[in-house]
Amino acid sequence: VVDWNRTATRILGHESDDMVDQRLSVFFADEEGRQALIKKALDEASDQGTFRDYQLLVRKDGSRFYARVIVFALRDDADGLQGFLILLRDDSQERNLREKLREKEHLAAIGTAASMLAHEIGNPLNGISTTVQLLERFISREGIKAPQHMLSTLKDLKSEIDRLTSLLNEFKTIARPQKLSLQPVKLTRVIQETVSGLDLQGKGDVQIVSECSPDLPPIRGDSAKLKQAFFNLFKNAVEAMPYGGTLAIKGYVSNGSI
């Protein structure tokens, strides 16, 4: 470095007097590949006149950021290479905006695909469910003595249809924009209502121990969505204990947080 302006100080944090005669490598975050990056930039600028790229740089305080780097080769009248002019622009904000835009586009595509898939699966699934119900009614109304294995198969089929319907309903939430209804929520009540809605039949000897203080301060949240989140957690926990166990829930205040 032979010269350094005030904008470079603002972007990188180093003062001009400190940077004269310093090597370019101190600015590049990639310790292993920075020598190769610098050589590529200077060689390309020397051969073609300019080099343009985005690079991860490091400030004086150690923080990292993406910068737009442009390198110009400086030549004299005899076409001799005298040095390089390097322009930097902090691209962190623009990069974050681009990433957020890509994420929104990705989520929109997922939502569209989810909506189409839910529709394509939902219609035949409803038809299958209706057929099974009609078959059950026919057997019971006509007094047909169906073999036990057939009745057991029908029961399993209904159970699987219910499971797929539940999964499909959860999948549909991806296709819909989520809206939060934020209100003061008492978590102890949410936990109690969620636990009472758990179906433990056929889940082995699972015990639920809830230790949530009744005087927990209310939080601002969406009660219905919190309940769904807790329900999924508790349901997964119960299903992970096929031979029985204890589902322990504890709510308390710590350093101002619940």
C-alpha cells in the first residue's frame, strides 16, 4: 500500500499512516487462499487492464464483510506497469437484500408447489376415506361376518388415512402465508391445554410430569401457534418412548426470560 484515503479508513478501520507499506493480504479473510486471490487479481488486472469480483474482507476490529473489489492496472507512457489502483465498496447491505430476495422467491416456489401437491393428494385421499367408511357401514348394516383380519386391516387403513390427512393439513400451512395473532399469552395455561389434548392410548407406560409455575409472567405471542408447536414437541417425545418413560415439562423464569 502506497496511498490510502479517508473512505478506506471508514470501511476498513485502518488509519492511513498505519497502512503505508503494508501488504494487501492483511485485508483478505481467507487466510489459506488469500495469496492466490491477490495474485489472480493483480495478474488479471495486469493482463486485461481491470479485475472485478466480490471478496470477503476483514476490518481492523476483526469483523468480516463482503466488498465489491475493482483493480485497475496503472501504466506509464511506455506501457510500463507502475502499480494498481484498488476501489472497494462495502456490499454487505446489498448482499443481504439479494439473499433475502432469493429466500422469498424460494419460499414462494415452495408454497406454490405445496398448494398443487396438497390438491393433487387431497382429492384421492378423500375418496379413499369415503370408500373405507362406506365399506365399514356396509359390513355393519348387512350383518356380514367379516374375518377378523379384514376388520383389522380396515382399522389400520383408517388409521393410516387419518395420519396422511393430518400430515397433509400440516403441509398445507406451507402454501399459506402465515399470520400471527399476537396477544398476551400465559404459557402455563397453554401447556396445560396442550397436555390435556395428547392421546396416550397405545403409547406404552408414558407419564407426564409438568412443573410450570402458575405465576409465570405473560408473554406476547400467538396462543394457537404456540400450542401447535408444543403439541408437536410433546407428540414427538411420546413417540420416541415406545416402551414407556417420562415426559417432563418445566417452565420457570431465568434472567428475565421464560
